[in-house]
Amino acid sequence: MGKEFRGTIADQPDFDAGSDAEALYNAMKGFGSDKEAILDLITSRSNAQRQKIRAAYKSQYGKDLIDDLKYELTGKFERLIVGLMRTPAYHDAKEIKDGAGTDEKCLIEILASRTNEQIHNLVAAYKDAYGRDLEEDVIGDTSGHFRKMLIVLLQGTREEDDVVSEDLVEQDAQDLYDAGEAQWGTDEAKFIMLLGNRSVTHLQLVFDEYEKIAEKSIEDSIKSELSGDFERLMLAVVQCIRSKPMFFAKCLYKSMKGLGTADNTLIRIMVSRSETDMLDIRECFRLRYEKSLYNMIQDDTSGEYKRTLLKLCGGDDDDAKALRKAMKGFGTDEDTIIDIVTQRSNAQRQEIRRIFKSLLGRDLMADLKSELSKNLERLILGLMMTPAEFDAKMMKKAMEGAGTDEHSLIEILVTRSNQEIQEMCAAYKNAYKKSLEDAIASETSGKFKRILISLAQVHLHSSCIQTLAHNACNSESDDMEDKFMSILCTRSFPHLRRVFQEFVRCSNKDIEQIIKKEMSGDFKNAMFAIVRSVKNQPSYFADRLYKAMKGLGTDDRALIRIMVSRSEIDLFNIRKEFKETHEASLHEFIQVEMLVVSCVFLLIHTACICACVTLVRSDEKRVV
């Protein structure tokens, strides 16, 4: 099983390099540049995706994206954005080259903290970018034991983490003691050999054993036995072996404490760790300094530079404390709760839940449930769940009690991707100790039950488009429903769009006409929902929202379900479809229909525009 992702920047779903390249080009053309659009896009794409955007930009416009960004942006903001656009290896190479001979801290930080693979990539990138050998440049710029240790680290030959020579742990600890504390003078070569080559896991055991022998930590011994840049390098190596996140938390704190900010260090670490261990760095920062990294960045920087750094930081660990404070004492500060919850992404909200538990020993969901009520409680709790948990809860609600909410069941199952269906089924099983399929089977019946169960499966079928369309066109009425169900419930959305086109060609009718004429009841509703979602999913959701609010009364469950589930996916597109279809903005409609809680939804809109995805994901649905 892979290691849990602990970064704050991940791959963007529904990524389209060409569209992103066009968006960046438009943000920079004409007089001035749209800096917010640039930072929002670049900080919401992974480094691998940024490289594809850079290639697409070159292909579409014949220009280098980094060159254009350098021309349009200035100062620290430019350095930060350009740093994000480079690959990690080339960014490290650039940092070392720029600091050559003057910034030993940069050299120490990079070489002490990188893995073997990262070191090898760095050496290759340096050679490619500057036509020079990094080792030779290090030899020319440094001296003594400091140089020797740097050269050892540059080889990238440290034993892998699973290599632990148990019979050597005690011996290595004794050798380190004999090389320093036990004699007059210091055998630096022994320190270099052991700390530069043994695995991280092995050295952690050695350090524990060393403390028993020397009755002091390895760090204290290094401070007393070594000096200058060599001492600083060896301490950095030891700190990275003990905990890289804590090492970087200390570096970040030092970069911002006191007068002035060491922006080069701040930029370098925020760029290099955003996809690696930023969540762990934030936790170490909070534990050591009793304040959040987010708040320190907020207090120490400004403008677009600050906004970009905060995006890389990913969230404020003080959110947990603020939420607790909002719920303590007499009454509840609902505005604070709304502000925090609606202005964080779902991933950030899950991190807040985890920190709330570890920091305060309390269940945030239980606290929110006890402090809030009615629709606000349902909305906030829905936002605090993972998408899979929320979908599972909505499916459960749609089937419990007297009667079944068929429209909700259809809406959820029709619009979720294979992966989302899998995750929802797992969440349902975990929460209710019963499979979703069994629940559907016990609460529904007939062909409608068969449709729902089919939609709840993961389908990987494909067939000839012409054959599918021909079979649908020429089916007898007795088996038409079975034929439609077998096709519409199992094929990918792109595949079905082509089937619908072929259907029109062979029948001279739109498939919706056949459904309306030949089918009825819940079966017809399900078929309509599938077709509408395949053709234009944002339009389907816009129509569902309109129906939830039109006439007397409001279908609050439907309204909350759609706003929560689509806020980070395609709400921007849904708003656009809503306005085009109903000649009123969704924003205005909510204000009119729900005066009491309109502020909540407006905040969600704001959060969606600023922080969430605005591209349609329908092409991903049930990918073949």
C-alpha cells in the first residue's frame, strides 16, 4: 500500500493542459496581467501538470511560459510563481547555482534533505541547465570537512530506509563516540562516513544507542566537537534523519522571525515541500511554536506573494481552535463557523477534523451537531464530510423512513464516476454495516431496482456504437426497457454521446422522445436523468436546483445536496446554465427563495469561485 499523501497540492481532476495554457495566455495579454487568475491556476495544479501546461503553451503560442511569466510579474511573487513552474530538480539546481559561494544555508538545506533519487535528478538537471558538473562547482566553492561531506551527499548513495544492520547499530554508535567525545580532537572522517551513508532508519537507532553510551544527544556532541559550516551541515543531516518535517518547520520559523524575512528560504521550502510533506511540516510548526504556519505567513508577507504562499500552505491549523472557540460558552458564533467551513476546500476541512481531534481530543462533527440546528446543521455537516461520506449519507436518507426519495437516488447514482461510486459504496458499508446494493434491493422494486443496482456497479463495458444504436432503435416494446437499461447504465458518457448521435441518424428521433413515449414512472425518470446528464451535466443540475426552489416551499435536502456535492467540481458551469435557462442568476434565486440562509450559500459561491474547480467533470463519468 502506498504511503499516505501529505502534501497540500495534488493533481487537479479533469485537467486540460491546453485550456490552462489558454487561460494563462489570456491572463497575460493586453495591458497589465491578471495576477489572481495566474496564482489561482498555478497553485491548484501539481508540478507534473504544470509541466504539461508549459509544453501546451509552447505548442499553442510558440513562446516559453516561464519567459512570459518573468516578463509580466515582478519581485518575490515572480520568483515564487516561476519556482512553481520549474520541475523540482531544476528548481533545486537553480537555487544552488544562484547561491553559489554566498548561500551555504541553501546548499546545506537541499543536500541534507533530498533522497538519493532527488540528488541524482538534481545533478543531471544542473548539468543540463548550466553545462557544468555540480560536484566540481561544489569543490571549487567550498573547503575542508564541509566540502568532503557535501561530496559524499552528492553521490546519492545512502542506504535505503529498509536497510538496518542490527548487528552494526551498537558498533556504529560506539564508533561515533570514539571519534568524538572519547578522544582528544575529533575523527571527522568517521562522522562523515557514517552520517553520509547509513540509512535513515538505521541512524535513528544509532542515535538512540549513542545517547545511552555518551549520556548526551548526538546533536550536543556535534555542537561541542565540530564548528562552522561543517557543524551546521552535520546538524542539518541529523535533524533530517530524525524528522524532515520538523527540520523544515524550524527553517521556516527562522526565515520569518525577527525583522525582515528570508524570502529565498521561505520560497524554496514552500515550493519544494508543497507536494511532499507540507501537512506534517504545519503540524510540527504548530507543536513547536504554538502558532500556525498559516498565521505566521499571513503576518509576515503581503499581496499576491502572500496569497500564493497561503495556497501552498493549504490551510490554517488555528481553524480548529477558532471553531472550538465559536462553540464554547453561551451561544454559538455561527458566522465564524460559516466563514471557516465555506472558505476551505474539502481536503482542508478533513485536515481540520483531524487536528481538532488530536489537538482538543474532541469530535468536531459531534460538536457541530450539538451546536447547530436544522438546515444550517445539515449544510455545515455535509460540507465537513468527505464526498463519499456525504453521498452515502444522502443515499441512506433517501431510503429511510416512510417512502423512498427516488429523485435523490437517481440524481446521485446517475452523476457519479466509477471511482466516486466505489468510494461511496465503501463509505456506506463502513457507516451502516450493510452494502449499498443490499439496501437498494430492500427499499426498491421492479425494473427501477434493477436500474439503481446496475448504476451502483462499476462498469467497464464497450461495444460497437452502431450496433448499440441499431438495437435501441429496433427493439420491440417488450424488451426496449431492458435494452435501454443495459446500454445507458453501463457505457461511458463520451461513448453514449456518440450512441445518441447514431440513434438520431438511424431513427430520425431524439432518444428523449422515445423515452417520453415508451416509458413511464420512476423508470422513465431514471432514463431521462441519465440522458440529460450525458448530454450536459451542469444543465441537469441547474434544472434540479430550479425545481428544488420553484413554487411554494423549498426542497432543502436537494438544494443542500447539490450545493455541497458540486461546490468543488462544476458549480461555476451550473450557475452559467442556470442563468441561461431561467433568465435569473442562481445567486439571485437563492436570495429570493431562502432569505434566512442566503448568506451561507453566497459564501459557498464565493468559496467556489476563489478556490474550487470550475471545469465540468462529466467526461470522466464511468470511463471505459
